[in-house]
Amino acid sequence: MGKLIAGTQATIDGVVDPAGEWVQPDGDHGDYSFDRQARPGGLVLGRKTVGSESMSGERRWNANLLEGPLEESVPRLKDGVEGDVFMHGCGDFAYALATNRRPGHRAHGARHMKRFDSGVVLLTYLPA
């Protein structure tokens, strides 16, 4: 089973805006991010990265709907692919996963920090 990796960009003062002019994917932090995501097992996407509860019907691209509660559907998704699954952005869906109702799977504080020459700091949160 791979990991579900949720990523977002935020300023030190808490601004989260992936389309903001301040988001610059070049430099050593961009290289690290692109290398890490070169061969994902899958991507989790949705409107504002929020899992849809109403989407139905045929999709014109290689996609699967998460069905059922997050605490059941996300592990099922991870079991069904090889490699890590990436989720870009932030929002209600990422928050729901980080504060999931599953005991022992809450994110508590940064567990790892990596500083890049570009000034970007990568904080990694892992389940408790």
C-alpha cells in the first residue's frame, strides 16, 4: 500500500493560494517536488480538492470515484494502486483526511522539515 500525500503551498503568514504570483515551482524545491511526483500511483482530484458526493456517470478519462466514507474509500484506493497517491491543493477534503475520524490516523505537528536553498521549507506531517 502506498501513501496518500497531500501537498499545498502556504506563506509563512498563512496565505494558501496555489494560483498566487508567489508560487514559483522553479529552483531546488521545484525539482524535488517534480522528481517526487514523477511516477505516482494516482492522483486525488475534485472541485477545490473536495471529494464529490454527487458526481456520477461516465468519465472521459481514466478516473475512479471514491465511494463511501473517506475512512473506507481512501484506504481502498491506496490498496488498489502501486505507488503513492498524490493530492494537490488544500481544502475541506485534505482537512477531513488530516483530522480523519479513524483513531491513530491524525496528523500532529510537523514530523520532518527540509530547507531548500531557494528559501522554501517543506514540512512533512505524518499520522500519529
